[in-house]
Amino acid sequence: MRIVLIGEAMLELSQRGPAWHLGHGGDTLNTALHLARMGHDVAYLTALGSDPLGMGLRERWRAEGLDTALVLHHPDRATGLYAISTDERGERSFAYWRDQSAARAMFALPDSARALEQTAQADLIAFSLITLAILPPEGREALLAVARSVRQRGGQVAFDGNYRPRLWPDSHAACHERERAIALATIGLPTLDDEAQLSGENDADAVAAHWQGLGCSETVVKLGERGCRLADGSLVAPPQVLQPVDTSGAGDAFNAGYLGARMRGATAVEAALAGHLLAGWTVMRPGAIPDPDP
């Protein structure tokens, strides 16, 4: 089963004591790398810059088992960068340098037509509201057209409603693009906190009803420490994590665990438990995509 994730990969500076550690991250990238580590056939569609640090990411991802054939190169722009710091509870805060990142122009590059054609043949594609936020209008249209094509031929389209207010001019613009993506998705992965910020809705049942009403039947609402609400209304609680180290990649890890299990035929309950386990492993380690255990 072929999986393609689409989004922005960035260099990550994470604070570890008095020093800063250079890594990489990005919501859909984190999910892609987790899926690759599980042994899935997964590719990542993005664009990296011409900077030396960005150029080195392709080899690192390939070493993890991620197919990099859809990683495009922008000759003039740089790879995006963010810095992350965490408090004593593992809660994080970010600073970004991404306004002119290579990924924002990925669908304007000469090789993007080839990459989109290959993406349209995948069994599952996945992207997020952050993916839509970084793209110009023509890029959003190209991505949504691929999602429509995949769904129409019977493939799966997963959409995560990751909302970052600073990436949008206002919440109305974000809501508009979110609604369009939901209508093309077969698997929805909203987070209740994001939905509350966007629409003021803080009831998981109402969120699920809204997404399902737009056509996304398999909607899983992520509830943070309380677990998740499945499409049938049942709740699946996570194992208890006593002292998280870094919560920055929890939702992305849950997505990978859930989607990976579903692609292998697991039930929704089994997939939710797999997502919770991977998220729990992730938050006990620093970085949005921690190194694998030896």
C-alpha cells in the first residue's frame, strides 16, 4: 500500500539545557517518518532549499526508510527553520523563520507536475491545514485536485486540521480552506483544541458531526490527555504518561500509529490504541521526531 504525505519540512532547533540541538520536523514529515520506521511504503512530497543544511535532510530521511523521490529542490529559496523550547511540563513554544521557505513554492517548480502525477496514484495521501496554510492559492488548488482524484478512484485521503493562527490572515480564511479539505477527506484527524480556536466549538460530538456532515465519515477527534473519540462515538483512552518531556510531536505520532494500523486492516479501536502508544513514546523523548530507540 503506497502512502504519500504532503507538507513542509523544516530544520528544528530544540533547546536541551543551555545548548541548542539541530534536527528536523514538520507535522506531516513527522508522521511520514514514523510510518517509514514501521515499514510502510511511504514517500514525502515537499521542496527543500539550496542551503547546505536543507540539502542534507534528504539523505537523513532516506536512511530512515522514507522514499525521497518526491522531494523537490528549489534553486533560490532556503529550507524553513523553527526553534522550539519546552517548559517543565513538556509544553512547547515556537519561533519560526519560514516566510520564504522552499516548500511554499513546491508546486511552482518544474518537477511538481511529475510529483503530483505520482502522488495521485497512491493508496493513501495525507496532508494538514498547515500544508494548506503555507501554499499560495494555486498551490492549494493543485493539492486539493490531487486529493479529489485519489478519493474518486477509491483511495484514502487523510486530513489533519492542524491550526496555527499566525499562518493565516484570520480564522475565517482558515475555516474556508479547512471545509474544502474536509469535503475531500475519507479520514479526518481534527484536534478538539484546534477546532475550539477556529470555530469556538469545544464539544467532540459536535466536531465529529460537522466533519462527517461534510463527507468525512471516518473522523477521529483527538482529545489530548483524554484520548480520542472515534467515528462511532466511542472514546479510547491513552495509557497514562506521568511526566512528558516534549509534547510537540504527539498528534503527528498519533496520526502515524492510527493510519499505519488502518492501512494494515486494524479496527478503529486497535488503530487508536496504536496511535496512543506511539504518541506516548514520542512525548517521553525530546524533539518532534525523536531518534529511534537503539
